Amino acid sequence: MLTFGADDIARWGGEFFWPFLRILALLAAAPGFNSPLVPPRVKVALAMAIAVVIGTTLQQTHPLDVSWASAVLAAEQVLVGLAIGFSMQLVLTSLSVAGEFVGVQMGFGIASLFDPQTGFDVPVISNFFSLTGLVLFLALNGHLVMLAVLMKSFELVPIAAGNGITAGGWRALASAGTALFQMGLWLALPVIAVLLAAHMAVAILSRVAPQFNVISIGFSIFMLVGLAGTVAVVPFLVPAVTRIIEAGSQLAMRVLGLVPP
């Protein structure tokens, strides 16, 4: 007759509970899954399903008990999951920054639209770039890459008390903010260059023919040129998002300590 003791139950509970915390924190910060449109019950159910699969593959886990060490371990698992999800979200936000740059040059800086992903009003062009990037992120299996990084995290940062992300990993995540604006600027640069040429053409026209009302015709020209440039750039977003997914996974690896900052 099989018998189970308290130690066995604590060990089995730890095999499921600690990965569950890390996965749930990842889903709370990951692109697409962090949207308010995704019900919390769906996130919890998905985290439980992934934890059941991953928990059976882990070599060793900390038993589940009520102690200060378990409280510290729970906080560490949440921070690890948040760091991985935020790394992917950070690089994907560069598309929203690119849309912000383009929208300001088009004259759409004050035109905002409710973004269901964040729950705030964001510029129209920025919202378009953000939603397009999210669709491409899922279509290009960015979520699977994120799960692969999660699996690797259990090797780099095992489940053990006092074994969380180091200070160097947090510095790598903080310094990645500069890459956010750099990637956004590079993505928006072709449209900005076209709009700059349109601005120069309108400026020359205003000097050659002062009778034209620059304010009335300029906004229409900038809007049409900006929209045309945005449509022309959309096919190039596929390789851009592919590179963004790679950059996000590399950033997550640096945060976890695999690659030096």
C-alpha cells in the first residue's frame, strides 16, 4: 500500500508552485498576455498548465513550506518572471516609439486613440505600429521564443533561496532603455526622411508663392505623405519584428546572466 507523508506532499507542491509563480509573473508582463483584455482566470489557467508540464522536467526544487526562506524564494520567482516578460515587452515597445516619432512629424501628435492593450489614450500612428508589432510578434512565434527563454531560465536561475537575478542583470535591463529609443528611431527614420523632404518642399513653396496658405495645405500634404510612407514601411516590419524578437531574447539572457552585460 502506498503511503504519502508530509515531506512528499511538500516536495510535490514545490515542483508545481514555484514554476507557477515564475510563469504567472511572466504572463503578467509579456507582450499580448499583459493586456487587460486577457482575463486573469485565463492567465492563471495557462500558467497552471505550463507549470504542470515544466514541473516534471525540473531536476530539483525547493519544498513548499511556510518559512521566511519560502517567502524570499517566492519573491525571487516573481522577479525572474517579470524580468523575462518585461525584456520582451521593452524591445517590442520600440515600434510604439517609432509610431510616436512618425505621428509627431505628420501632425498627428495630438490625435489620440484608446489603446486596449494598455488601457490609455495613445497617438493614432503609435497605436497602429504597436498593434501591428503585436500581431507580427505572435505570427512569428515570438511567444514560443519567450517560452524557450523561460525554460532556459530554470537552468540559469535554479529554484533555490537566494538564487535570483544579480545586480548585473538588473543593470542590463535598465541600460536597455537606450536601445528602445535607438530602435524606434531607426524604424521611423525612412518615414521621417520622406516627411522632412515634404516639409522642405512646402517651405520652398511658401517662399516662391507667398499667396498659398501654408497652414491649410501643409497639414494635408504632411498627412498624405506620412500615410503613404507608413504604408510603404509596413512590409519591412516583418524582418524588423524578427530582429526585435531576437533582441528581446538576448536581453532576457543577459538579465539572467548567460551573456555578460
